[in-house]
Amino acid sequence: MSNQTILSSIFILSWLSLLFMKKEDIKRFFPVGLFATVTSAMISKQVSRLAGGYIQ
């Protein structure tokens, strides 16, 4: 099994897990997940710029 297949299946399964969650839980944890995603992307971009663009 290739790495691409594993990564794709993890991505799809994580989104499918939302179907089994209670609506209250989604409302409770979605803002935190969104905040973590945005800050992680911003930090990754800054580190890439500081490293001269060599990190991809």
C-alpha cells in the first residue's frame, strides 16, 4: 500500500467520522479544529520563509 493511499484514506475517514458525531459535539469542537488548522498553516508558512523556501 502506497503512502498516497494511506494519506488519502486517513483524510477521507476523518471527514466521514463527522457523520457519526452528535451535532452538539461538532458545534463544540469545530471552532477549535479550525483555529488549530489555520495557526498550524501560518506557522508552517513562516518557518518555510525563514528557511529560505527550502522546506516544502
